Amino acid sequence: MLLPVHEGLLVSIRTDIFEQLSSIRNHGNNPAAGLAKILCDGGSTTIYFDDSGYRSPDMQLIYNELKYLSLTIEIANSQIETGSKLADRYIVESDGNILLVIGVEVAYQGEKKGAISTWCPEFGVGDKGGYLASQQTIVSQPFLNVDSTAVSGNLRIPFRSFMPNPICSKFSPEALDVELVLSYEKLAMCLKLAANVYF
């Protein structure tokens, strides 16, 4: 269950993402309009993995053609809670069907700070044959400093980064290069607002 501050930040992230998707869908000249139309809001629906266990992401995007979602977002109090073990559960236990995990680490009692990490599947060959693991691609990138100042910049999420190959093949490179953008400054503002409301 999300704490109120987590929920407040999550609502802001979800609203931002789906406003961007709506804008892409409604502009017929955007090369990714068709892509955006097949993306669904998976909410926090529980995912049951083939081998064992289950997990309910804080937010998920899913293609209407897939069994598993392609992107998940988790918000937690520490990097441990949003770390590589959790990314492994999503990526490895879904057999690589989950292509992008975004972890949002927040602190809001006393010092207010926030950071983002991302993971994607890593396929390789080792001594025992092929393997699948999670690879961290962004490591605790701050968006809100401990002095409560916002960090400039954006998390840029191209469609190709959470698009399975069978769907990639149906769209142009221009469509796959279109990005969803999460502004660090906007995330910082939303986190501070949520913290001020609930504390």
C-alpha cells in the first residue's frame, strides 16, 4: 500500500505521462500516434509470474497485445526498496517481457530529497549458457537535492526502450524515437507539494 506522499507523487507522474500520450494520440502527424493508441494503463494490477510469486507495481504501462506490461514504476522510501532485487523480480521473472523498470526513491521527513533509477533486461552468454538479468542504466539520479533545490534535466523515455521487438517491427524508426519526458524540476515540485500537504 502506498503512503500518502507516495500516492501524491504517483498521481502527478501518471497524469503527466497520460497527458503526453493523449497529446501524441491526438496529433495524427506525430509518427508515434499509432503506438500511443495501443498503450494501456495497467494501474497497480497484480502481476503473477510463471514460476513463483507476484507483485503489484505502483504504476504500469501495458500493450494491449501482451501478457506482461512493458514498463513499471515503483515509488519507495529508499534505494533498497526500489533496487536491483526488485528490478530482477520484474525483468527476470517475466522472462524479459518487462522491458523498463523505473524506481523513484523519495525522502520527505526532515530532509526532502528524490532520485530516479532505471533498469532494463540484459541478455548474455556465460559459462553455463544464456542468461537474463536486470541491468541498471541510471543510478540514483537526483531530481530533488537534500537542500530542497530542484535538479535541472529530464528523464527521457523513448518508445523503443519499452517496446518488444514484435511491435517495434510494425513502426518506423521515427515513431520509436519519440519520447515521453519526465521533468526533474516538475518531479521535485510535486514531491515537495505532496510532502507539505501530508506533513
